[in-house]
Amino acid sequence: MHRSKKNPMFLDIEAALSANFGRVVAPEPEPQAECDARDLKAILNASGALAIYIDSGGRILHASDASAELLAYPKEHLLRASLSDIVAPDHRDILSGLLRNAWARSTDEHARLRFTGGLPESVWLEVTIRPDPTPDGLKRFILFGYNVSGWVLAEESLKEESMADPLTGLGNRALMRKAISEHILTAVRNRSQFAVAILGLDGFKKINDSLGHDVGDGLLREVATRLKAAVRTSDIVARLGGDEFVLLLPGAGEAKVAIELAERVVATLRKPFHLAGCQLRVTTSLGLTLSGDDPDLTESSLMKRADIAMYQAKAQGKNRVAVFTPEMDRKQQVQFALEQNMFDAVQNGEFSLQYQPICAPSTGEVWGLEALMRWERPDGLIPPSTFIPLAEHNGLINFLGDWALRCACAQLVHWDSMGLHFKYISVNVSPVQFQHPAFVESVKRAIALSGVDARRLVIEITEGALMADPEHAGRLLSELRQAGVRFAVDDFGTGYSSLAYLQQFPLQALKIDRSFVAEMLQSGPSRTIVFAILSLARELGLMSVAEGVETAQQCALLSEHGCDFSQGWHHSKALPAAQLEQAITSGALKLHACRQDSKDHQA
């Protein structure tokens, strides 16, 4: 027989429920107990709480007056009803499970359930279910509950607020994560597919910085409005934060359909916006990924794929759509691992400098050197084209660049002490390093620590770095030029299209990009460009240095047309300091004979 230790309070509730009903489930109370039951019944009715007594089938045996009032059910009807009549259909199975557990465990069960009764709208009750067997072991239960509808509505309101972006009124990241997770389940069940897109506004920071955050916020609201108008009614639009938005595109599992939708969105946002009396134009980079049939698909992996594709779109020139491919993920994983290993590489001394001779094309004599950074890991060499952008991204470029300047200057002085006198050494400077506030001081410190003549240090900088902020670049170059440092424009001809800066900045040399030199024997246009740069340098009084010279024919043609210096594998590849010394002492490379106090031949 099922026994349950009865709480005195619930005994009193049972007595109160049975008072004034035709059926009596307890022995006739003593006069004092009868008085207590009447008092408890009054308390129950005054509380407005649900208090009902049911059998094993859920039939209501007794109910308080307050229960009938709470459920808007006539009491006589309530006493002929069962739980299935008053509990919302979607909660009936939950209640059945609670009843089973309460009886099996002889413990109270608690839940928040939705009741309907005779109400036009449902009511939420926080319910306690207690097993209360009769003396002969029949299943009986007491249900007691408080109306928590107000709390539930408040919670739902807070949830809605937590899923909304306050600036645009769109959904936020939390809503989109929930929606994508639900669509994954639906896609698996129905064997359907969908797409996810993340888009970012190109150049949004400039608008914020130039026109203020109020205009920026207004632009984001306008973008949200256009996005909702551009997509289908079944699509979901949310804002991730900043200038990034995300789209969930159900039924767009085929690449063609998804790409058409994505390109429509990009085209819509390309049209001008009118804000604060201004006409603003922005472009959009959009990354797109398809759900596919991956059994391990998650919301997080889809968002990650779309994000990777968006940054690929930005890397490819912005204002475009990029569709995720596994190769994108592989490349990002490799880059991430390299970026993390880079910090250890600095500590482990894996970075070094190698030196490539800069020679007179007519004689092959070595006049100067270019210091080139190398990263040699235990598993192989990492090319500069790979690790320099990573160092610019994680901030290590400033540390590495400062180290390269100090090391190159010290090495030049060390060679002087060995009797190997090079006219100058050039060091490449990253645009990020060039813009750093401490750059000038780092150059001066490298000169001071090594004791090198500042006129023998040439800093190579690209056209793009000079023109990113011309006023800042002009002040910086002038200050260092006064200290004696010289400057060469690296990769000349591939960057900024205006030549006005050649007069604006205190420059001493132009380095002809290797792409023109490589093609000048076979390509008439490349040859014309090389000759034009040589003529330009000559007329402006600048030295010319041709990069990437690999053949004697190239070297001869450059010499014939007045090129001052050449560098490339025709003369020598970049060498570690010890190998360079050996090449010179062995005669493999011929050092230009000059005295340290002779007139500098600029480069």
C-alpha cells in the first residue's frame, strides 16, 4: 500500500476542501477541528490560490471557492470536470508526468503550468502536487497553486527585450542563435537546407569619426530598414553589433538562390543614404554559407563560416559577396596557429635578418645591403608575405621592426670593424610601424645604440604608407632627414597613382618593383615603364634601384639605360651575415672599394 507522511498543513487543506461537500474523505472532525477547517477554508478562498483534490484519473473531487473563481469556472461545473478540462493541451503530458513522479517517489512535485478553464486567456500557475493516498491506499492528490501570470508576462517581456537590438529594433545575436538552432533541427527533420549571411559595412568607422556617432546610429537604423525590405517575409534579420548584421535565409539551400538574395542585399545598401543633410554612400562585404548536409552542424559553426566568408569578401576588395569554402577555414586555422606561434618564436629567437647585396649593374660590385627579416621554424621557413601581415595584425610588427632596425645598424658597424665597409644598409618599414607614435624615437635609438652614421641608414617605405596620412608622413620624414636618415620608395609604380608626393617628401631613391623588371625583356609596356621610372628618377635627382634582377640580360639593359643599382638573384640571394662575409672574403662577391670618409653615393 502506498503511504505518504502527511504534512499537517495539507491535512487541514484536505479537511477544508471536504467541508460542506457531499462526499467526506476524512473522519468526522471534532468540534475544534471543524472550526479549524472552516478557518482554513476562509484563508484558502481569501488567498485566491488554486486548491483542488483529485483522484488517480485526474477527476476533481473537491475544490475551493477560490479555485473556481481563479479559473472562471462555475464551481458546480468544476466539480464535474477533470484536470484535462482545465489544463492547457500542451501542458497535459507534463502534468501527467508530474503526477506519476509524485506518486512513485512519495514527494512533492513542482512546476509552472498553464491553465485554461473558462477564461478567454490562459492563466499561469506555480503548482505543487502532493500525493495523498486514502487510508485504503487509493491514489489521491492535492494540487495547490499560485497565479504567476504577471511574472510570466514580465519574464516574456524581458526575454523579448533580451532578444532585440535597442538601436535598430531588429533581433540581436541571441535571437539569431536561437533561430539558427531551430532551423538546424527543422532541416535535419525535413531534409531541407537554408543559408546564413553575415554582412559588414565597409568604412563605417570613417563615418562615425567624421560625422559623429549620432549620424552613424542613424545610418545603422536606415540599413536595418533596407535589409528588412530587401529580404523575403520568411527571412530573419538581426544585428550582431557595430556595423555587422546577420541574415537567416530559409529555403535558400541552393547556392544560386542564396547568392541572388545576397547580391540583392549588397546592391540595395549600395544606394545613397540621406542623413543629417548629407548624402552618404557605403558599400557592403557579405559572407555567405549554406547549411548543407553536415550531421554535426551547429549554430556556432554556421556563424563562424559566414564570418570567415565576410572577411574574405573584405580581403578581396570589399563591396562584394563571398561564399564560404572549406579552404577558407583551413587558411584561417593555419594563420591562427602561426599567429599564436609567433609570440613563442620571438622568445625562442626564431626571427633573424638576412642581407641581400645591392650592386652596381655595370660592374656587379656590392655597394649596399637590404636587411630582410626571416622566420625559421623547426618545421621550415615562413615567408615574409605570410608573417608580416600577421605581425601587423597582432601588434608584434612594432617590436620586430624596432629589433630589425637595431640589429641592422649594429651589424653594419660590426662589419666596419672587420674591414668590410658597405656604403649603406636599407631596412623595410611596415606601414603599421611607420604610423606608430614611437617610430621616430626607435630609429634614433637604433642609430645612437650602434653609433652608425645616420646617413648610411636608408628606410624603405611604400607609396601607400606615405599617402595614408601625408601630413604626418611629411613631418616624420623631415625630422629623420634632419638627423641624416635617407628614404627610398619601395615597390615604386605599384601604389599611389599621383607623382606629386615625389616633390612633397624628402626622398633619395626609387626602387623599381620586381614585377616590371621581370617582364621588361618580353613585354614592351613593362620595359617602357622601367625606362620611364629611370628617366623620372634621373630628372628628379633621385637614385634608382631595380629589384628582382635575375639575369645578365636584365642587368645589362638596366645599366645601358642608366640604372644606378640593381639587386636580385643575378647578384646574390639574401644571405645570413656569416655567409655574406664568406662570399666577400672568398671573392664570390666583390665589395666596392671605397674609403669610409669618401663622398656618399646615395641610394
